[in-house]
Amino acid sequence: MHAIRLHAYGPAENLVHERTDDPVPGPGQVRIAVAAAGVHLLDTALRQGMTGPYPAPVELPTVPGREVAGTVDALGDGTDPGWLGKRVVTHLGMAPGGYAELAVADAARLHEIPGNLDAAEAVAMIGTGRTTMGILQFTALGPEDVAIVPAAAGGIGTLLVQYAKNAGATVIGLAGGPVKVARVTENGADLAVDYTRPDWPQTVRAHLAGRAATVVFDSVGGDTGRAAVDLLGKGGRHLVFGWSGEGILDGEPLSYTEEEQAERGITSEGVLGPVMIQKAGGDVRALEVRALAEAASGRLRPAVQRFPLADAAGAHRALETRGTMGKVVLEPPLAPRHD
């Protein structure tokens, strides 16, 4: 098979498309003929030797990628034969191996892809969708809410805008540049504004006509995150799930002392990692099931940006320079589409 391999930490150009041995599924595993592999922001950090949630840098050489969808083409010993030939999607967990034409996964982690989703959409929901469902555990949105979504043209932002609109909330979407702002408008936001313009908070205040924001879904931090939180009214909630800053990996989270929060009458809390898993009762798979069901029903429509598998380096560069909209996926050549 062909796969993307990383032999040395460093720039995106270190991601090499090359031939390597076909993986063999072990007991309780399946092999998937990959139709789509997810690319995560964390992948760009791991490529540079940063550990992220891992206890140590990934051992090299490695095939990156933790989210795949495709068709089961081989089974390991003891694996249910009913999986053979099925369209599936899975999150590989801590094990890499997704940027490839073939990938091995534990059968216990598999989900059958709903018939109306293609592989790339399924990948978007197993990763980005799962995280979105986890974030939404921390707030109950309704018609009385005004939700501000920074990075509203991104994978999670796209889904948050849709979910909030479905709940009847007023949605303010922030994005960088006119193309992304137009996409956020198309996605259903009540107001989409360009956060690179210094007057964007005034535009939001004028639109709200005296109403205050009730929740900020903050994945950017920095000046944009601070300005968004300044629009919160008393009782408002600041939910933090990232701090990408201006250069994706160089941002800083906002921090508020208890005194500041008390003075403003707002709360600020991080919603990723162990706290999200604890909120889900330790059942991350339930978040995956919910995400796939939301997409299958049409209530949520993931935004996907596709790159050929061989251009993984280009996908990483685009992510790192904010040149993407939606979930980034890699597609091997001749991967089947399900339309």
C-alpha cells in the first residue's frame, strides 16, 4: 500500500508519500480500505515533536492519523465476520495509522456508516462531531440564548452554529476574511462578522440592539476571545476548548480570576480532556453515536475540505495558515464516493 510516513520531526514537507507494507489485523481487529482519513490540528503539533496529550513524542517512523472511514476488507482472528465488507468509521484513539490506503482498527471501536453519509462526512463526525457533542454537554441552548462562535467556519464552529440555530438561539459567527464570513452566513448564522476588522464588536452590539451574549464557544483565545467574552452579559458562560491564536499553535488561553468572574457575573471553564470525558460518564463512544445520528438525520451537516492522500503536507500547511474551512480529510486515489 501507499501511506504518509513521518521519518523525522519538522515541517510539513517531512510527510512523505511512499510505499510500505500492508498492515495485518490482529485478534479482534479489522483492516479497513481507507476512503477518508481525518487530519487534526493536533497532528501538526505531533509532526513537530510536540507531545500534546501523549506522554512522549510519537515513535518514528510513523504513519500519522487517528480517524478513518472506509470498507472492511480483512478480519483478524476472533473478529465478528459480519463486519467484512461493511462501510465503517472509527477513531483509532492513541494509535496512529490513518494516513494510508489501509488501516487496522479494533472492531470494538467501529461504527457502521449511516447510508446517507459519505466517508469524509463520517470521519468529520467521529472526530470533530464527537468533540462538538462533548462541548454541548456543558450548556443547554434555547431561544433565549445569544451564542457567539469564534472560528465559526471551522469544523467544530460549523456544527456549533447549526446546533445553536436548531435550538432557536441567536447565533453570531466570527471568521477571518470575507470568504469565510460568507460561508458562515450560508451556514445559518444570524450575523457573520470578520474578526480581523477592529470594529467587529461594535457591529455585533449594533445587531443585538441591547441584548447581551449568553455563551461564547471559545477556541481561539487571544484578543478575539477576549473581545467576544466582553460581549457576555451577567450570567454568561465562556466555554473554552482551544486557544489557536493567530498562528494556530501560538495562541494563549484567556484566564479570569474568581474576582473578575464574580464582578462580571460570568463563568469561564475549560471543557476538553478529562472534564469532557467525566461529563460523558466516561462513555466517549456515546458522543460518537450521537454525532453520527445528528448527521444521519440531517440536523447537522459537517463541512469537509478534501485533499489527496499524497498531499498530506499541503493539508498540514493549509491548517497551520488558517487556509481551511471545515474538517480536513485525506482521500486515497480511487477511494469510492458514496453520494
